[in-house]
Amino acid sequence: MTSHSSQVDGLVKSPSKVGHVVFKTSNFRGMVDFYIKFLGCVVAFENEQLSILRFDDDDDHHRVAILYLPDLKPTDPQAVGLEHVAFSYSTLPDLLAAYQTHKSNGISPFWCVNHGPTTSMYYKDPDGNGVELLVDNFDTIREANEFMASRLFAENPIGTEFDPQDLVQRLELGESEKQILINKFYTALIDDGYWLRLLEPKGLHLFDWLVVLLTAMLPVRMETWLRWVILAQDVAIIWASMAWPYI
């Protein structure tokens, strides 16, 4: 009998999206109030044991649910488990507006980092769960995937820390959103000595630091040209590595 499942060659079809996140808590009111304010949520349903929250003007019925279990014990920070959940903003101004609102309400991120693919701020909810607010640094998923497959990302997959107040000021002074998001990662790599470490190997690897420097300093309109330069460099390095393995 032929199966009509979506599996092909034993691989299950991926879901179309991440649906929602559910928290269990003994601090019901504190958690519900936090997520309503923190994410700008609207209550879709609530009783004494369950609160279901959605985003305003959302295309989904709910994004967060909070389940009240009064006998729960605090989680051991050293135990295995979920590290954090993440929520995305469409633009850097939206992310920074959320940051400023949270700051005025006494909620500050404990870690701000440009990961390369994203610019992220990490917070803790009342139960100590990690919550990431982020904006994508690239215009398309394809660009982000290409970057994450690059040697530049492999050199620093965690990213570089930043001061969110600095980003607020730069945006207010008229610096473009893309210039802030992309160049912050590259210039921080240079500041951290990335280009100096690249001077150690022989041969074509010496060119890498120039590409990083140019990417950080040239106008955004030259991004496509630089992408071709980096591609040509990668092809040359692969060819040279095959011919001279010591490179």
C-alpha cells in the first residue's frame, strides 16, 4: 500500500513555522503581566490556570501561553534544558524602540550582541527564562545563509557585543540601518584583532584582512562588488590549497 505521507526518502517535511512557546510557572500573574508588557501582547484567553497571548494585529491565534502550576519548584540554572526563546522585529528602529520602552520600565538587557546574521538583545523574564529580541541584519535569508557558511562567520560565530544606546544615537544622527547592522560586526572583528590573526598563515590568506577592512568602510552600494571579490578570493584559496597544501 502506497503511503500518502509527506516523507521522501525517510526525511520528514519541515513545519512551515514555529508556532508558539508555553511557559509553566508558579508566578502566574507576574509572568502574564511581564509578557503582556514586554511583547505588547493581547490576551486571547485567560482563566485561573491559563493565559493565552497573541501579538496585536497578528496573523496567528497565539504566540505565548502561560500555565499556572502552583507547586512548581525553581529551575536549577545548571540543569540541561531550553536556553532561551527569541522574538524578531522587522527593523532596527523597532528593536531600539522596544529597548527604550523596556529601559524606561526598568527592564534592561543583560547581553547585547551582534551575531552577524542578527543584532540581538537578551533579557530575563520573572522566572529567569532567557528571552531574545532581535532584528535580522541581512535583507534575505539567502544572504544570511551565505554569510553563516563563510570563513568570516566561522572565525567568530558568537558575535561582538555592542552598547544599544550607541545604536540609538547613531540612528538619530542619520546613519543608515544597514550600515549600523552589517558594519558593526565587521569593524568589531577588526578591533578584536581578526586581521592580525589572518597575517599568520602564508599565501592568499593575507588578503582576508583587506576584504574585512573594505567591507567595514566602503559605502553599502559597493556591497555587491565586494561579494564578488570575496567569492573570487575563496575560489583562489581553494585552488591554491589543493596545489600547495601548506597554505
